[in-house]
Amino acid sequence: MSYVFQTELPRELREHQQSIAKHAEAFGLDFYPTLFEVLPYDRMNEIAAYGGFPTRYPHWRFGMEYERLSKSHEYGLSKIYEMVINNTPAVAYLLEGNMMVDQKLVMAHVYGHVDFFKNNFAFSVTNQGRDPQDGGDVRKWVDTLANHGAIVRKWTRRLGTETVETFIDACLSLENLIDPQQPFLPPAPSVASSIDGAEDPTEAGQEPHLLPVHRDYMAGFINPEEFVQAQRDKLTAEREQKRKTPEAPERDVLGFLLRHAPLQPWERDVLSVVRREAYYFLPQMQTKIMNEGWATYWHSRLMTERVADGTEIVDYAERTASVLATSKGNINPYKLGIELYRNIAARWDRGQFGKEWDECEDYDQRRHWDRRVGLGQKKIFEVRSLYNDVTFVDEFLTEDFVADQQLFTFGWNRRNDRYEVQTREFEAVKSQLLGQLTNAGNPIISVLDSNHENRGELLLHHDHHGVDLKLEWVREVLKALHRVWQRPVELHTVVEKKPSALRWDGSAYAQRALGKAV
């Protein structure tokens, strides 16, 4: 079943699309075949509410988002110009009634995105196989998400809308509790091997590790009873640790719940749907600055160097200016991304990299540094393939760049009762930016023990990096975890610099201090 609308482009748009695709290829972009469709604004809002897909599983939040988008469009507060799906072939939507310059800009922008989908390493985890005909990537996510919708609708018909949607609410509270490294790791062990508690046959008859004894009468001196007992205790502790589930902290909380929580078949299906979609959207969260910056960089070059004619350039400049506008307190991924790519291209064209450049402290020499090596375009193509937002900013956000772009940190000034600029110092700006990007801005939480204090309770740990969790959000997440785990749940974290345990036992929330650091 196909969910592509088959709304073929008008002849004029189709000709522009073919022309833009050829120009993009000439610049070196390498993208999947891309299907463009033109939609009226109400259908565009519907797809946007579904996260860019023509259909998904039913849930009230999609309807709420549709109403928000529709009102915002009707009141002239916002307008969706384009959407593109990471799929093979890629699917992109153009808004009916837009000016031709807008449609050209959007198509140029889309080819940048699709090149990024195809070549950035983070998106390789969205591959669903290889095409037997040409060996290319297979990504049938439009069909996959439609199938997810069919699964959830099946259970909704059997159990009722409220039952299923209430459980989806709990699952969505947990959808960010996944492990970014998991798609690159070997498959997790089977449930049976993890939880049956059977003794590892290799442990049978295992003796404590003692020092070698060559004469029997020396045994008591070389391995005194205290040492032997200590070794036995160590061996016992190691065996107990192996029996612990999970054996090591596990960041894929949703995966752990799927394997170990007492879920009914319908609950397992729904949680699987939420987890699989969370992993599909994860690369887009990890590369927001890079992806939007890359698409903006190429639509700018395509439009100004190849596509826009003289009558369109002012309108194009106006659209781009609005896209790149910044506001206090928000990171504009389009602006930061394109400026970083431009900076990298300029630096590598002028040879401003390497040991000699890094060690040069002469201001005038650095200002006029130009070795004319011309490696800029090669470098940005390399960067778009090998980096995500964290490594992108960590590697290429330089002190000169922060000064040129006038970046700063800001915060709430209690004395003046308002937000104010805190510092323009490079290290502080970079540190705050990286803090917002690490783990896509989500807290890092792991499962420590599924049998906490031998009561079958779930114990989790928050990897605290100087920012406390929002306690009102924690309470709701613990409730959702309890709904899935069906037993009390406890989270160890730091609250106001004090190690703390936050707990939901099914009826009440509790917080207590811990005696040791977490």
C-alpha cells in the first residue's frame, strides 16, 4: 500500500525540479531519488502534525498539533514551506499557492537535506536493508509508520481508544530514554539468558584465585585464611554481579522494559512502536544544526549562483533573511549551521588549519593568512558525512568564530529581575552550547537494577552533569515507568547538590537524601 499521494507536479514546477537537481549534482550533492508533491495548506498541516508523515498511529496529540498549526497559519503567524521524509525514494511536499521563487528555494533546500540523509553516518542506522537490484539503501519508513498505525488501530478497536491512548501517553513520557549508541552495538542477549537466573556452567566448580604454592607446608603462609576468605567473597560478589539484571547500567530504558517488564501483548506492540519511531527520529535530533545548516548552505549557493533569475533575487533574499533571523535566547540551527559551514570552507580554502596555524599568535599574520590551498568544499563534504552536532560544534566552533558571530550566554539576573547577557567568553559559550546538544538535550538515565533491594523494584540512575532534573517532570516520568514496570520505581540523582533518591511507589511520590554520591 502506498501513502504517496501521486499528486504529480505541474509541468513548470517539474521542469524547475529537474533543472535544480542537475545543478545540485553538478555541485557534488549525492541524493536519493526525490518525489515532490504539491499540497494545500490544510493537508500540509495534517502531515506536519504527524511529524512529516502522511499517516501514523492514532493519538490525541497529533490532533492537538494540527489545531495549533492550522490556527497559526490562519492568523498569519506561521507558514510551512516544505517537509521532506528520510525515505527511499525521499518524499518532499511543496505548499500550494507559494510563489515560484519559494518553490525553487524549497526544492534546492530539499536536495541538501536528502544528500545529508544519504551520506551522514548518523542516518545510516535508519537503513532497513539493501536493494537486491542496485545495492542501494532501503528506507521504507513511510510504509513502516503506516504499518505502525495499523497495529495501534487494531488494538484500539479491540480494547477501546482510551485504554490504548492512555498507555501511549505513558510510553511517550519515556520515548527519549533510549541509547544513541545502541544502533551501533551487537544485538542484546535474549530474555531467557538474562533473567532466568540459571548458573553459568562455566562457573561450576570455580575456585577462588590463590597465589601459587610449590611446597605444601608454605600454603598457610602464602595464602592465609583471611586472604582465602577475601578471594571467596570477591568471587561471590562477581557471581552476584553477573546475576544482576542488567549486568551493567543500560541506557536503552525502553529496550530494557520491552525485554523485562510484565507487558501484555498489546502493550508490548505499542511500546515497540514508540521505541522504533524514537530511534528513527534520533538522528534528526542529533544533527539539527548540521542538517539545517547544510540544506541552507546549498539552497543559498544554488539560488544565487544557478537558479534564481534577476526578478526573483530580492524575494529570495527576503525569505532567506527571515530563515536566518536570530532571537535572544534561542539557537537558530539554520543560522549557526550555515555560518559554521561557511567558516570551515573559508578556513580550508585559505589553509587556516594545522599545527602552524594553531600556534600562530600574531594577529595581523592570522588576519591575512591565505595559503590558497582551496580545500574548502572537500572539507565540508567530509564534515557532513562524519560529524553530528556535538562533534561539529566541539571541533569547529573556534574563538574567532564566537567573536565574529557575537555569541554570548545569558541567564536570569535575580537582582535586576530579568534575563541578561552573562558572558561573551569563548569557553563559557562553547560549554553551554555543548551542554544543550549532548544527548540531544535529554538527560542521560540508565537502568541499574531490576530487583532493587530484592523487591522487584526498578532502580535507575541519572548521570548528573551540573543541571538538576525538573522535579515536576520527574514525577510524571516515574509514574509512567511504574505504569509499565508495575512495581515501585526509584531514580538516583542530584538535587540542589545533594545525592537524592526520587521514588514513586504507585500511590505516592517521595524524595529522600542519599548518604553517598550518585
